[in-house]
Amino acid sequence: MSRLMRTGTATLWVDRTPPSKNHLGKSGSRGGWRTERALVKSWQGDLANLCLAEKVPRGCRFVAAEILLTFPRRAAKRDPENYRYVIGKALGDALQDAGVIDDDGPHRFAITGLRLIVEPQIARTTVVLRWRR
């Protein structure tokens, strides 16, 4: 890929799904914010490494992300917004760590789609990044 490309895409895969916000430690419970922070940091590190491996360019003006969460079994009800917190926080910070963007504010980074599907025996997070330099 040429360094001069002004736009581009990359697909990142992680063979697990983030926890729902409903399953993170509540304030005052055992673990609480420390557990939440450790989970976000784990996702952040994995996503930053994948950005580097996929050669997502540094210094982008804007990055949009579409996220697909694949679960191995159907749950009674899953609210996509409960998953947005962990994956959104981790991805924004990972893009900064990898030097892709200088700030993860809405002027540099946005999640443009988040979908949940069921596929037997598969747990996967797929992130499609689209960038402008």
C-alpha cells in the first residue's frame, strides 16, 4: 500500500466479543472500576497491535469504524449499546496508541455502525476501519 493514499480501509478480527456493560463490575462491587479498566486495556492493546499489523497509516485526519459482533448462541435480548462502551473506548484509545489519530474525539473518530449476529460456535469481533489522511 502506498504511503500517499488519501483514503483506505482495513479489517481487524479478534476471536472473542467484548463484555456487555451490564456484566462489568458495578461501583462498589468487588473489582468494580479496576476490572472494567483491565478489560478495556486488554482490548485496547489487542486492537492497537492489529492496527500496526494491518499497517493502518499514522496521522489520519478521520477514522470511521463499523463493528460486527458475532456470538455463538442467541441470548434472549442483547442491546448493542451495552457493547459499544468497551469496544468504543478501547478502539479509540488503540487508534491513538498506534498513532493512527492524535485524538479520539468525534472530530477524529466515530463508530458508524454496530451490529450483533449469531453464528453457531463462533465468537468474533470484526472491525472495519475507513480512514482519511
